[in-house]
Amino acid sequence: MSFDTLAPHYRWMEAVLAGPRLQRARTAWLDQLRDCPRILVAGVGHGPFLPALVRRVPHAQITAVDSSMRMLRQSLRRVGSLQANITFVHARLPEWTPTKNYDAIVTHFFLDCFPPEQLARVIDVLDSAAMREARWLVSDFALPPHGWRRTRARAIHWLMYRFFRVATRLPAHRWTDPSPLLQARGYQLLGRDESEWGLLRSDCWTRSATDVR
């Protein structure tokens, strides 16, 4: 899987095809990171989340990981002159081994890139770097449970996965809900925002019993 060929085009593609919708999903739970001094952003992509994160948590130590060097360069340019403590890591999950522990894990439109067996390994790697009461933010394209919303979402999923499998050799054929895998590792769902009739889902998970609502 490589997003290098799409990296120069990803920004305008998102703007044209999704407008501000994906960024709203990414930042839905941003305030829940305000007390997190060490944050891991896995699958940072072209980096639209980073400026918002730096402005909200300016003193955080941030590690941004992606398998695409061109995407990391896009992320670096987005941060620009912002005063930020960001370490960019060119690495592929689940092969990458974290060397630090983090108070928060962020995976925006990343976990939906993996088939079930690989997804479990990716979550294990990220979980191994999470502090005991870490927050975990997840944004994904999801499938509503039933009705016309599910039919609509399935059609969109089919188009997206077909495109990305051709363009990037994406290993996943379809979306795998990461919720059971997170629950099995002791995480609790503290909040969920859905938009676009259930197509977009933003979750805040933690192993702490604190209710964010």
C-alpha cells in the first residue's frame, strides 16, 4: 500500500469531493486532547488535523506517523511556521514499533484501510504505546445498521475501496468496524458523533471511567 502517487492531489481531492466534512469529523473530539502532553497521530496523511491539534494543545509532544514520505512532506508544509513539537516518522504499520508511551492515540481515516486480521495487529501495536488511561480518537467511513442510509453508504464504500485499491494497492476490500477490537482491549466508548446519515463516524474512546459528556 502506497499513497505516494496520490499525495500531490489529495488536498484538492478532499476539498472537491468532501468539502469540510472530513475535517469536522477529525476535530469532533479535539477538546478531549487538551490535557494530553504526548500524542501519537497514526496515518497522519496530508496532515489537515495537525494545525488544529497544535493550536488546541500547543505544548504537546506529537508523533506523526505515515507510510508515505510524500504525505509526510505535505503534513510538514501544513504545520509551516507554527511553533510545534512534532516528530515525523516514516514507517508502516503494523511493522512499526513505537518507542514511547502516549496519553492519546489519533487514527483519522486510517483504520478503515486494513482488512480484519491486519487491523487487529495495527490496533495491538498502537495499544502497546498507549498509557493506562489513554484517549483514542477514531474517525472513519462507517456503515449505518440498516435502511436507505446503509444502502447509500455501501454504494459509496464500494466506489471508494475500488478506487483506492487500484490507486494505492489498499489491502482492505471493505470497512471493518474497529469498535469490538478496542472494547476487547479494555477501551470504553465515551462519545460518538455521526454525520452524513451515518457515513462518517467520530469516536472518543478511553480506558478511563471519566465521562466526557
